[in-house]
Amino acid sequence: MKNYSAKEIKNIVLIGAPGTGKTTLAEAMAFEGKVIDRRGSIEANNTLSDNTDIEHEYKRSIYSTILFTEFMDRKLNIIDCPGSDDFCGSLFSAFKVGDVGVFLFNAQNGWEVGSEIQARYARLLQKPVIGVVNQLDAEKASFEATVESIRASSRVKPVIVQYPVNQGPEFNAFIDVLLMKMYRFKDNDGHREELEIPAEELEKAQELNKELVEMAAEHDEALMELYFDKGTLTQDDIRSGLKIGVSKREVMPIFCTSGKRDIGTKRLMEFIINVAPGPQKAPAFLSTEGEEITADETAPAVAFVFKSQVEQHIGEITYFRVIRGRIAEGAELVNTRTGNKEKLSQLFAVAGKNRIKVTELMAGDIGCTVKLKGTRTNDTLSAPSAPVTVEPIAFPEPRYRAAIKCKDQADEEKLGKVLNDAKFEDPTILVEYSKELKQTIIQGQGEHHLNILRSRIEKENKLAYEYIAPKIPYRETITKVAQADYRHKKQSGGAGQFGEVHMIIEPYYEGIGEPKNYKVPGKGDMVLNPKTKEEYDLPWGGKLQFYSAIVGGAIDARFMPAILKGIMEKMDEGPLTGSYARDIRVVIYDGKMHPVDSNEISFKLAARNAFKEAFRNAGPKIMEPIYSVEVLVPSEYMGAVMSDLQNRRAMIAGMESDKGFDRLNALVPLAELYRYSTTLSSLTSGSATYSMKFGSYEQVPADVQEKLLKAYTDTDDE
């Protein structure tokens, strides 16, 4: 195949709710560009997209697929994205390197929750969109109802470029109001005839053409003057106006297709090539320094890695977009994250599982290479002469967490490696061993997301594991001043152990004054003059302040680090539930030592036990993580969703309506969010979505604290 320059390339992302026909349309585009000589089908498991075993099993897209087609002497790079929100990471990656979204709608369903979710992502990432009403050959297809639903729900204004003449099972013709022609299809292979518009359709077509002309003129003053002067615009003028409107995300041209029967595919591709922004007109990529990196073919090369994959028999495959310059086979580039050189010994254009060898890729193009040493998604490969790092993809926060339990403990190490490969391929999967919870915690976008991963691992790696409820990372702290002393004494022949520590503890808060006067039960007023102060930011959040107010050498200064260590050990495994303790001030004011038997272990154990006793007398409280949750739900389900959240101890923080959907913000304890995605899907027939983000630690209610204390048995073995 030929090498394409930046001005000959368009990069599009197919988006839309599940079941809108993205994969089938991608297949038709590849067929029209002669990349394949016959179209596959989802039913026959032979499409370019959806080419993995797990996708064949589920009959739907689970991963994004990169493919291309050649049409009108141009190269169209296509990324077919899954419609399910559980796999939204693919869409974020695709939109990083794609310049325009081709937004599909099922003509039977119109604007769905899936459409709303994907429209939000396109808006968040500031990507222009072209609308496609697909499956117009379906029994209950309604172009008019679909366009009305888009008009009611979309923040980007739709404008009709085509409308069907005979939608439904007989669909084979549409009228194009930009070209003012009717296209009728003779077969299911895209063969069409161009006809004049029938008399009975002419008035409607002229009315829609006038709307299209006005919409195009709106976006350019010169075009507006021309329109006022002549009363109309040429086809080129209309394209020029739409090009501006599309790029500014102010207009969404609407097209008619049946991907399954290859109706309307050619005309959609023609429009994309003529109107959609390409690499030179789309907004430039930004570096981590905020500088623009334009698609200049003569500048030093920069490539951005947006997808990584591990394939049996091949190993790691790295997909990238050339942001600047040109990359030739055998080029050596620097990974700006690791500083290592990477040799791109082979370059490929990608059509699903098919990889076509090329000698060079130019700015704006998308391709892949194999067997790089340490490069992964979000890395930048740059010419050593002018290193620059592209701003990385900001993936959405995880919404679902579970703990992993291997069915056979002997498989744990092997499973760890397999899960690392999964993270390599899908950065929205997070896996880590929590020392605090003593569990391996996996996080993803939803229960279905993690179940698909498990199903794939069980099939491909013969590893069986299950998901269980993860423990909650509670925090422990205190609410009042308390005093305790503890003597550790042990004699067992020879040198013994002896250490005695007296301490006061109190809650720490920002802006607290220095310790001086304390009213201690049983001790009366105590005036302390601290000699030393140490302050620690704890790894798990919060602070520890540690003071020595020892007078008269009651405890030797050399034992203070051991006392601090004993306190830290007990904070690492709090006295109430074994969770981390935080925000505490400790003052050591007295103690005793023995000239022979005192040593570091004695003072460490004395401090640990004194701290535990003081903690329990200092009005201890358990803090729990609270998450900020935003739910987007169709209005009819709002009551059920709100009621469910209140049963989860949620505090409703706000509500607003947004074009047929309600947005609900709530603060919800993490302990109540396990399997929330499943419940929400069940309550709303799969039509709602949510996002969650850590907010703060707050005190648990008294009844919850009582249950937690009862469930935890202190297993300290001193």
C-alpha cells in the first residue's frame, strides 16, 4: 500500500450505544475500500472488528479495534469502540488519537442512555461528531423519531443531510439534500444508482436543503453575506460552512445507513473525507509542558502509544499515532518516560487482526509495531534530537472494586503475572496487594468488566479465581485527651527486660497549639515543657506528633526512637479494628529504666501497650472512606435510585435535570458500594450510569462502630 501524507488521512472513532451497528458499519467501510473482498458478520464470527474468542462468545465489542480503509485516494483510519460503559477506557484511548466521532444511532431506539454516556465523553474530550442513523432496514425503524430524540437530547445541533425514502424492511433508497440527489441501491453490496429526486419528495428535500444552507452559513460571516446576496450556497460553500460548524462542535450532520446491507456507506465516507477535520486541521496535540505539537511532516518524529496488546505467538503489540514527523522502518526513538531507546524494526498498517507491512508512517497516521522492550499505553516515543512528551490520556476513575481469591493457592504467583498483563492491555484495570487489608484488590469500570476479564483468564490461562467483598480501609482516631502508663518487665535468667513509659495522647488537628497544660483524670492538672518535637505525615493520611517532655533523665534519650517505633507499630494496626490510626499527638512525660535490664525492645513494648490503653480511653472513633457518587439516570427511575442510595446511608448532595436525564450527586460510604453497578443496572434496566471518586474520611455512626468492634478480636501477641 502507498504511504499517505497528513493531508490524505482522516482518523475517525465509531461510537454509540451497544447494538447500534458500529462493527457492521466498520466492515462495510473496509469492504468499500477493498481492504476485504467480502463482508463478514457478527453471527458468523468473521468480522475485522470483534475478532477475539470472548467477543465471539458474547456477540459484541469488548475491546476497541483499529482498522483502515482506502477511499478516494485517501486513508481512513477507523477505531471501532465498544458501546458498553464498562469498557469506556477504549473510547478514551480512541478519542485521544481520533479527530472526529462517527456517532451511530439505532433507528428503532433513537437516543439511548448509551448515547448520552458516549456524548458526554465526546463533550468532555471536545471531539466533533457526525451522526449516523443506522439499521433503517429494521422492522420498527423510525428516522423521524430518532432525529427528534437527538434534537431533544444532544447538546450538538443535528442537521439532516440525508433522509430515507422507504425505511423498514424494504429500505433501499435515501435522498441526499446536500447533493440534491436520490440514491437507490440495487443489492446488498453497495451498488447504487444516482437519480433525480421524485416529484412527491421535492418540496421536503428543498425545505431540508434550505435548513442545511442556513446552518452552513451560520458558521462563517463571508458565507452568511454570500447567502444574503444570492439566496443560496453552492455545494462547496455548504461543505465549507459545515466543516467549520463540525469542528467547533456546533453542528452534527445526520446520515442514513444500513451497515448490514451496505447502504449509504460510500456517501458517508465521501462526506468524512470532504468535511471531517484531518490531522492538520484538528486541534494540535499538547505536550506535558502545554506546548502545541503540530502534524508537521518535516519536524523530528513524535509518536504517542494509545493501545497495547499481548497476542499469543507474537507477544506485545504497540499501537501508536504519529503526531509529528515521519517514522521509517528501523527507526530508533526514545521512550520519554523510561529514557530507553526503542527500535521500531517493523511497521504495520492495521486492519483488525490483519497487519499490512509498510515502510513508513507519516504525521497523522495510525499504525503498530511489535516487540518493543518497555513501552506501554500513554508513552511517547520521540526523536532523540528533540524529545517531547505528549500529554497522557486521563482515564476515568474505577467504579467497582473486589478482592481476588485464588481457588488454588499455588496459582497465586501465576495469576499475579496474568493480571499484570491485563493492566498492560487495559489501563482502567487496577490491581494491587493491600498490605493494610491483606487482600489483592482489583478495580475496574463495573462488575461486567471484571467478570469478562475473569472469564478470559480462566479460558486462556486455565486459572480459576473468584471475586469476594473487599475489606474496607477504615481509619481509627481519638476525640479526647487520655493518659496511660505501662511497665514492661520480664526476668528469665541472665539479663531481663525492663521499661516503663508514661504518656498523654490527644487528637491532632490543623492549627493546634503547642502542648502545655493537661487535666488528666486521676492526675489533676499537669504542666509539661516539651524538650523535643517530631512530626510525621503518615503514609495512609493524617499526622502523628511526637513530643518528649522527660525531665531529670527518667528515660534516656537513646530509648526515644524505640518508644516512637512501638507507637508507630500500634498505629499501623490500630487498637480498635486493626485499621491504620491517624491524627494523634503523643507526649511522653515520664517513665523508669533499669541500669542493666533496660533495652530498646523493653521500651518499644512498654510504649506500644501504653498507647493501646490510652487510645481506648481517649474516646476512640472509627472513620470510614466516603465517596462522591454521581448517577445519571432517566427521570422515570429517579425515585428507585434515590431510595436505594438512602438505604446505603447516602447523603444526597444535589439533583438536577438534564435533557430527559436526572443527575444525582450523593456522598456514600465505600462499605455500601460493593456491587452497586449491578444493583443500579437491575433497578434501571441497564439505563443508568455512575461515577465515583474518593471524598473524605468521616466518623461511622455509633451502631456501625459497635458492629465493627464486635467483629474484630484483638489478636495482639506481645
